[in-house]
Amino acid sequence: MEFFPRVVFYLKFLDYKVPVTETVVVTWCVMVILMVFSYFAGKSVGKKDGVLQKVCEAFYEGMENILVETMGESASAFIPYIGTLLAFLLFSNLSGLFGARPPTADLSTTLMLASITFFLTQKEGIRRKGLLGYIKSFFEPSPVLFPLNVIGSFSTPVSMAFRLFGNILGGLIIMNLVYSAVPLFIPVPLHFYFDIFAEILQAFIFVMLTAVFIAMAD
């Protein structure tokens, strides 16, 4: 298995060829699946036997119960974003079950997701403290700590991105090593752990860290 995602095809733009990698293709597929699901879920609203509506309601209520415990009453404003993030991560991580390379095994994907969380956290900090209060918080409890506070603020998305990336890529590497060493062996327990349990767990951890960091932006 290659460490970096392979290029699937090129898009020609003027005199340039833009490479489109596995990460981009699988991400597009996940986006299409989520959009199609959302469309039909929306169409089922109001129907007595709307199965998709019940699924969405159960998902929303589950997210609400979890986030209210973490973020308090302000959680309702972030359920759409955090719920969408969780859905994207679950579909992305579990795409490996269908022979695809999960987008989250690419550092560029996890860095972008962590960056969105970072900017949302800073925006929420400014909203709660005001711009001057937000700037002042970097000089507390002492102006000497300003560089460390800035570094600490930017280290949050980096650590989130590397945590998710490392765990997903690590699982892919381990499974490929197992199949390389024993080609005829089908390690079902390992597949269950690395392709299902670990992927779901890492998606949940990333989402909960997002909720915690937003809640701490005060």
C-alpha cells in the first residue's frame, strides 16, 4: 500500500493538468451519498411511515442528548454542524469496507476538518468574549505566556488532525501487512476492529473533541 493516495485521473485546465487523487474521488462519493440520503429524508418528512425521517430523528435526538451534556444549552446551535461532521466521518472511515481508501487516511482531509473546527472555536470565543476580551485572553494569566497561548491555540487542530489521520492510516497499514504476510488468511477479528470499531471510535472522538473545544471557548 502506498503512503500517499494515488492519482486516479487528471483534469486539464488550460495548459495545466490537475491531479485528482483517491481522496478526492472517495470524498465526492461520500458527499453524493449524504446529499441523496438528505434529499430522500427530506421528502419523507410528514409521512406516517417515513423510515428515513425516523432515522434522522433518532440521530438528531442522540446527538442532542450527547452534546447537551458536553456543551450545555447552547448545544442546539451546533447540532447541524457536528451532526454533519459525524455523518461525514462515519461514511468516510467506513468506506474502507468497500475496498476504498478512506479520505481520512489523507492528512489534507483531517487538517481541513480540524481547521474548520478551529475557526468555529475562535469565532465562538470572539462572540462570547468580544474582540478585545478574546485578544486579552492570550495575555492571561501573564503577558509572558502570550507566545505559549498562541502556540497552544494552533496546536489544537494539528493534534486533532494527526490523531485521526494516524489511527486510520495505521489501521490500513496493519491490514495490508497482515495480507502481505499471510495472503490466504482472512483476519475477521482484525477487520472488525480496524475497519469498523476503530473507525467509528475515531469519528466519535473527533466529534467529541470538537464539542469540547467549542464549549471551552469562553
